[in-house]
Amino acid sequence: MGRGGFGFVDVMLLPRKGRHRLVLVEVKQSGSGDAADKVVGQSLLYYVAALGFGLQGLDLLRHFARKNERRARRASPKSLQMLSGGLHPPDDWLALQAGRKLKPGEVALIVGLSEEPPESLRPMLSALTKHHRIDITVVIAHGHRGFKVWRAA
């Protein structure tokens, strides 16, 4: 997600309709007590990077997804050069930044967890939503027992 060490988001969705123009999905398997904290922190880094995207940059992402459907759906990382249509640094990132910048309300986050998060997570995410208008949804997968979804409000 951009230059500056933001890393690779797990899934990037580009809705065609609705208020969100970009949805970022980050998932963490439980393995430590701070998995929920880590995935939220990582998601916020990606959110900040996403605010650097321009509307013309999103068109480039859609073009990549249409022309490279199998590659786009694979879990392997995609370089900025690949996503920008073959441009080289720094032109690749500049192309993705082109156009009107995304507004906070146009970016949504989905956080996936494999176990119930600590009780402190819900009020923290609710504060982010209330004070910064970040749209955050949490999905907790309980394996074959189903899943639970809640939105920060």
C-alpha cells in the first residue's frame, strides 16, 4: 500500500456502487493475545496509505483487476509497478495517487479475527468511528461453528 513500508493488505475490494470506493480487509489468526491489537494497528496503517490514493489511481486498480483477473484474485503480493500498469518508481505510486484523493468516508476496513478479541477492542474501534469516521467491521470466525460480525459504532 504505497511507498513508505506500509506492507501488503490481505484483500483490497473496489466496490462499484455505494459510498465506499475502497474496502481493505486484514485478517489475523490467533496465536497470541495481542493478535487483535496487531491486526487493527496494521489495518490503520493501510487506511492511512489508502487516503493517498486518487480516483484515477482506483481506475488503474480496476483496470489491473479486469485485465489480470486470475493474478488479481491470487493471495500473492502485487507490486505498485504491477498495479500501475507497468510504470517504474516513483511514477507507479504517483499514478495511483492521481485524481481527487479518497475521503475518509470512502474507505472501509474489515478486520478478520479467528477468536474473540479482548473486551477493550470494541470501545477503541467505536471511538475511531465516532471521532474519525472510520468505517470498521469486525468478523470473528469460529471455524466450523460459524462466525460473528459487528460494526464499530
